Amino acid sequence: MGAYSTSPTRAVSRGDSVATESGRTAWSITARIAAWLIFLGGVVGAVLGIAGLRVEITVAGLILACTAGLVLLKLRADGHRPA
């Protein structure tokens, strides 16, 4: 039963985490919006590169889309982690 008790320092840190939760949420929302915009820009760039038969533009768009997709997956995994 002792393993499930809350220590005084943990109780204080839990109160601090509630205060910083809004800051963390605002950062998370901003990061997700930026990652989605970069992802969509990369996909659009890849499509335009394919349509114009431009290899460099296609590769750059795919690199942007893949990198932003990995960032979105990381943000999703961090969002499911308990605080």
C-alpha cells in the first residue's frame, strides 16, 4: 500500500503541472498546426513537382512531407503519455 501513497513533493509537483498545462497545450497546438502546414506544403510541392516533371521539387516536397509526418507521429505519441 505504501507504493501507492503520494509523497509531499509529488503533491507539490502535481499542482505545478496543472499550472503549466495550459502552456504545454498551447505549444502542442502550435506545433501540430505548423507540422500540418509543412506536411500539406510538402505534399502539394511533391504533386506540383510530379506534374511539372521536376525531380528536385518532387524530392524536396517528399522530404518535407515525410519529416513533418514523423514530427506529427511524435507529437501524437507524446500526447498519449500520462503527465
